[in-house]
Amino acid sequence: MTIVKTSIGRRSFLKVSALAGGGLVLGFNSLISCTNKSEAEVLALPKEWFEMNGYLKIGDNGLVTIMSPNPEIGQNVKTSMPMLVAEELDVDWKNVIVEQAPLNTDIFTRQLAGGSQSIRMAWKGMRTAGGAARQMLCEAAATTWQVPVNEITTEAGVLYHKASGKSAGYGEMASAAAKLEVPKEVALKDIKDFKIIGTSRNNVDGLKL
């Protein structure tokens, strides 16, 4: 495990929602336009999203939307870059929706294609974004359950307090977590503990096989 400093303030790290409490509500039509899902899948999307930072938001049902900042020109970064975030967030990849991020230099850096540097340059920043959101979810669960935060564990989008037998999906804690300050330090996984990074995943824009 590696401890890293977020080294950026809340204003630059968070893509602030105009709604009080961090909630972000998207209309039905906008959800259809930003995904390649079927009508049935769209109907199963969250009624409300909670924005954790500029890279991700979590729905009330546990689905996670991750922004891919760099342009996709066939090099597969629209899939591989969000995998960095998902790894540290500790979410099940099947519950991830990827969106192409708009140009926004207040949140993202190096939004370009070329030089084969996308993953190398985003390696720490995108992992930190996922790790910070996970930490905020853990803190929200610890406060809700009145237990020490270091006793909270996560796996595939679920929070656990094993001593008491309590558990909750990310969607259940997303509203409370979105109101918290970004942690100053974040613990990142050791490479040996990776479950998503280094694995083969279908291109998010490709056909489902």
C-alpha cells in the first residue's frame, strides 16, 4: 500500500454540482444520449447521482460513472484510463459507465492524444481520484455506523464492517460521502492487489460479446 498526498484543493479536484448536498440529477434523455445501453438498461439507471470528484459520480443504486479525460482515437484510452479510477475505488467493473469528458482544464490535465503518454501521465492522478472517493465512502460508513474508519473494508462496490456484520453498497453511502472534504492523504493499492488494472476488458464503445 502506498500513501499519496492529494496535493490539490477541493475547488480544483471537485467538479462542483450546483445542487445543495452534492446531488446531481440527470434527466432521462441525457442518460440515453451519454450511454450505449438498451432501453431496459437505461430504465435501470439511478434516479440520482452524487458527484464525488471531477472524475466520478455514484448513483443511488451503486452504478458508477467515470469520466475518461483524453480523446479516444483508437488507442483504447477511453477504456484503460477509467480502469485506473475503478481499481482504486474498488468497484465492480460491470457496474461502471464510462463517459467521454469535455475539455476542462480546471479539472483535467493533458487532454490530448499523442506520444503514448496517457496512462503514464494519468497513473497517479486518476488512481488518486478513485482512492479519494473510496476513502470518503469509508468515512461516511464509519460515521453512519459509529465505528472506526480503519475497520471499514470494501470489495466490489460494497462497504463492510466485519466486526458488527454491517454492510452497505456504495449507492447507500454516496449522498453522505459527497458532502465530505477530500482527504489530504490517500492509500493506494499495491500492484499485487490489482483486480482491474492489468486485466483484459472489452472496449467500452464496442459491442457486448
